Amino acid sequence: MMFTDLNQLRTFVTLYELRSVTGAAKRLHVTQPTVSYSLKRLRERFGDELFCREGNDMVPTAKATQLFGPLHNALAQIDATVMGSDVFEPTGFSGELFLGLTSIGEQTFLPPIMTALGRAGADPRIQVERLDSDEVEGGLIRGTIDLALTVSRIATPRLWRTHVRSVEYVALSSGSHPLPATGPDMFEGRRFVRVSARGGHVYPVQALTEHDLMSQVVLTMEEYGTVPAVLEATDLVVLLPRHVAGVFCGWFPRLRIAELPWSGHSTPVELYTRREASLSQAQRWFRSLVLDAVAADEYKS
């Protein structure tokens, strides 16, 4: 395939990721007619429609989905070869980076990320975007965020992902109102806090429902931020990830962690970015830094 066709292939990859002619044109810094012309040539070359318009979206055909992975990887390899001699230097870097986190992610992951940035000598302008679980893929693909950490499993070829840490839930309550020893009746007569699952943490609702404890929920909240203060002042109980409970106990030493009488394992925290061909050197560096800062030892390369 001739070198001049690379722009068409880059158009294909970008259109597959964004599902929008307008969005592809904006990212590639070309006009919409240029994208449309490239798509026409690609359709002729591959003998397939590749994308069909459904409402405002350009939905890929089965052929387009088959082509995306190999073509994306080929472009990423070409870009890596061309830019191989250019080493990104984080010292003094002051560009903008957008990080997608849930409220619980802000509390547990943001401190080590900012510490790691300081050690690297970088001084970027970090903007944290609070995303619901169903907004992560769209935010990354549109480029409104550069990286996201979430427990929501997003199965799509458009994104790069890796595990960050396992998630195991525990119960947290005040030391003034401790839970009894772990057992099937440990929650008898206890009242619960339930936090919205918008950020992807669906395990608590599932567990409370499965074990007939939803009737004991007396407080429903949108965010986790004030949960430890509420627990310390009351006899309420909350179910939350062990690593988060550890952070809360550091802030409020009178809180106590209790093991659950059933399995507390849930979906792991995963780190998501766009795929290689769509990342700048700064974004690749930021991904590596965040992974090293927040990943559990078993997930570090």
C-alpha cells in the first residue's frame, strides 16, 4: 500500500474511534469533505460500506471491526518508528492533562498521582473530571479526558486497558458501635448507608439485595466523601472496597473494618486510555506514571 494511503488509514482509525465525521475532521485537523472523500476511497478499496449512519453516529460494519485492530496496530508501529528517536522529557512539562475519576477514585488515587508528578519534576495542569461509569468510553474517545480509572468493565476495541488492583469489599463502622464477629447474623439490627452506583461500584447494592438487607438502608448518598464522618458520628454501616476503607481509617482512626460473612470480591479497578496510535508522547508518559503510582505490586510491569 502506498505511503499516500496512510492518511486514509488514519482517517479510518479515527472515524472508528469517534463514530463521527465531524469529530474525525476536528481531531485530524482537516475538513469534513476530506474525511468523506477518504471514506469513499476506503469503501472502494475494501469493497464494504465500513460505516453506516444511524442517527448522529457512524456505526462500523463487521468488516470495519475486523480491520480496526490490525490497522490501528500498524499505524502505532509506524508512529513509534518515526518518533523513536524523540524521548519525552517530563521535567518542566506544563501542559494540560485530563484525568477521569470517580469520587472514591479522587480520595484514593489522586494523592499518589500528584506525589509521583512532583517526583518526576513535571508541573502539568491537571484537571479531574468526575465521570459516571457510562461516560468513560465517550470521554476518552472524544478526548475530553486523557486517562480514566474505574471499576466498570468497558469491553471495546477502541480503548487500551490494564488492571490496577483487585477489589474486595469490607464493612466499615464506628469503633463506638463495633460490629460483632464475622458471621451470618453480624448485621442483624444494624442500619446501613448506601452510596450511588453511578461511579460503577454496584457490589454494595447487589450484596444488600441478595442478603435481604436493603430494608435496613436508612441513608442514601450520591458521593463517598462525607461517609467516614457520618459513620464516626452514628451507628451506621457501609460496604466499600478494602483499600478505600483503609484510607478512611487513616482519616478517622476510630473507624473499624470488619470482614464480610460472604465473598466480597468484585470487578477490579482498571486504567483506560485511547489506544497507542491516538496518544501523544505526553499522554503515554502520563499513563505510565499513573500506573506506577497506583497499581498494586502484582499489576506493575
